[in-house]
Amino acid sequence: MRRTALLLFVCLLGMSVQAQKHPPQPKPAAPPKPYGPVPTAAQVAWQRMEMNMFCHFGPNTFTGLEWGEGTEAADIFNPTALDCNQWVSVAKQAGFGGIILTAKHHDGFCLWPNPMSTHTVRESAWRNGQGDVLRELAVACMKGGVKFGIYISPWDRNAPTYGTEAYNKVFLKTLRHAHTNYGPIFEQWFDGANGEGPNGKRQVYDWKKFNGQTKRLQPDAVIFSDVGPGCRWVGNEEGRCGRICWSRLDVKGYGPGVDAPSQDTLNAGNYNGACWVPAETDVSIRPGWFWRESEHPKSVQELLEIYYNSVGRNSLLLLNVPPDNRGLIPAEDSLQLMEFRAALDSIFAHDLAKKANYVSVSNYRTNDKNPRMEFWNSVRTCCGPWPYHGYWVIRDDRYDSYWATDDTVTTAWVELIFNEPQTFNRVMLQEYIPLGQRVEKFHIEVEDENGNWRTIAEETTIGYKRIVLTETVTTKKVRVVIDQSRACIVLNRVGLFMDNILD
Ligand code: FUL
């Protein structure tokens, strides 16, 4: 009897020690629900490319015109040393993930032997009519590991059927040919310009069919037009996305070109837009879209400014680098690009946030799988409200790890604490866009040596990426305060950088 009681006592003791070793964990909350319209997987992959290269190339490269008339002789197109591998190599070294070529600009000349046209490389003397720029670039991109995209202008100043219903069929077949013979494309670029054709008529485009067929033939291609559906025009050609930039857009009742929403709306997006249509910032490295001997590329400072105003404002940058009349990217352009790359590397290679000794957040969601957070979860359970030190996930490079707040918490802060003072002037923030765009107001504070906090920036949207340009500050404590979010906060990155070039 006594022996049984002793055994029972030992068992109970063991169970209680066990319970102390593993205090009850708070019930994990479900991951945040998506908020509003969200991007497709292709749109997320596209946005993560951040910078792509545009190549305007065609008869205009030889005539100096910006918009060719469509009456130019095909023989005008005659690059003497075309080398698409050189384009790809420049693009790769500059850090572009994809190249988009003007396979057909408004003059109608096709850089591939399009059977629907009699105004193509096939009719030119270039390589005795056997050349195909689209093929060369597609192959070079595949070899170089760069994605390949196509610009095909719906406006055609050469096609005899332009301005009649027959043209829509011609255009559909033109698209079909390009979309079935050159491998996968990551982006189809539809220009909104719609002028007169050879008979003085304008075309009523069948966008529904153009988009529908493109989606069927190239399901992973993001379709660009003024209003998407994959991505939208940013509303200007100066490389400037809005300081407020929603990736949402209302497209119902709108269309590309004359039917597009106002340029201001395209620049900022719609707060309550029903569709996910992120902004693409297209801008040329030179004054014109096509190469001209008399023109020269922008400086590194100008390119950096464009980068901050596009990639740094929740947009993708599509930088036009036009090949010259030899069919090569000119040395002066590639030199500027290499300097631009070196500048970006010098700024963004050193994320000072990674040196933080502590990371605290005012709230975090209890679903966190991070063991460190589970520990702090239990501290919170025992001790009540607590600033949650140890929230490292916010500064790592993994895309799918994020800091999220509880469902009801739409105001919160994250603080980076350093043992040694850090000097920076760029703060990079990223929302985890697969779950939608949420933040609409935030500010950044730093603590001075007397322990006083000072606001150094007040901004609005974040989106995929926001790079805030601040004065140069030296501090041991930085706090990003989300003042207003449309649903619980989901940030996957806070970075701190020093830019000595565009100070
Ligand atoms: C515009 C065109 O008219 C320009 O020539 C250029 O192609 C630019 C990217 O889009 O709408």
C-alpha cells in the first residue's frame, strides 16, 4: 500500500516537472488572411524582378525618327554587327532580370518574319532577308538566363487593313505567331498609342481577344497596358512613380489609350481599386526611345534618382537602353549602366539593419513558428504585455518570412537597437504582397544621444518595396511606426542603408 502511494507521488512529481519545462503555449493564431485583391504568382515573380531592360530597335534606329511613318523602305533596317548576346551580357551585368524588345513599333516593321506582314526583316537586305532579331534575342536570353519579353504595337502605320475589323484578326495572328515560335515570354507589352493608319483611320481594338489569346498562349506572361491586366503604365515617361502608390486599380469601364484613367490615377493607383495592377515605370536612358548619334545616356545620379522614384516607390523599373545602328548597346550606355550597378551595390550591399543587436516589435502575431518567438510568446503569457525583443525575421533575406501583427492590430512599431551608433540615409521597407497591400501611413523615428525621439520621415504607402530617403542620421535606435494599416500589418523587410552618391 505504502509502496503504491510512493509510486503515485513520484509519478505526479514527474508530471509537474514536465509541465514546468513546457509551459502551456498560447494557441497559435491562423496566418493573416489576404486583404483586398492580391497578385497572381506571376505578378509576384514579375515584381520581384525589380529592374528590366527595354530595347527600342527598328527602322527608327536608322532614320532618327521617334515614330516612323510606316512608309520607310525595309532596306533601311540594316544593322552591321547585331549581337543580342552583347545586349544580354550588358543587361545581366547591370542587374536586369529581363529584356523586352520592340518586335513591332508604330511603323509596323516586324523584327521577325511575321507571315501576316510584308514589312519585316524578311523584306530587308539585312542578312539577305534571312535574319530574325526576335529569334536571336530569345536564344541569347535563354542562354544567358535572362527572361524574354515582347513589345508589339497595336498601332500600325503600315498595315493596309488598319482601321478596319480585319486588322484585329491580323493583329491576333501576329501575336499568335510571336507567342508560339519564340518560347516563353515573361511580359507582353501593349502600347496605348493609337494614331491613324495608312488610310487615315483609327482602329477600334479588340482588347478582350488580344488579352484572352495572350493568356491562353503565354499563361505566365504579365500583360502590360495602360490598365493592365498584368501591370499598368505609371502615367509618365520620366521615371516617376507616385509617393502614394497603390498596386490596386479600377479597370471597369476603362481601356488602354484614350480610354485610360487619368495619368494621376495611373501614377497613384486606386485606394479601393478592385484589381491588382501594379505600376511599371518605363523610361529611357537617353532623351529618345530610339538610338540617335546626337543623344547621350543619363548620368549615374539621374539613374539613381529614377531607381528611388520607381523601385523605391512600389513600382518595377523598365529602363530603355536602345541598341545603335550597328545592333549593339553603345559603350557609353553600358558604361553608365555599370556605374549605376556599382552604385546600387555600394549602397545596398551593406544592410545596417543586420547589425542590430535587438529587434523589438510592439505586437506580433501569435502564429509565429520561429522558436525564439515561441519562447517570447511564453514570456508574454507569463508576464503580460511586453516589447517583444528578438524579432529578427524582419531583416533577413527570405522573402516568405514576415512580421505580422494580430488581426485587430493596425498600428504598431518595429525598433532596431544597436550597441554602436549607425549612420544611414535610406530606410527600405517591404510589405508581403502575396497577402495584399495594407499600409497607408507610417513614420520613422530615431533616438538621439539624450534619449529624445525625433521623426525623420512621414510617408504613406509601402507595397512591394519602399525606399525612404532621409537626412543622414547617426543613432543607436531606429523605430518604424506604422500609423495606419487597412488590416493587420505584414512586413517582410526593414533595411537601413547609406547612400554616399546621391547624398
Ligand atoms: C509610347 C510610344 O509612343 C513610344 O514611342 C515608346 O514606344 C513608349 C515606350 O511608348 O507610347
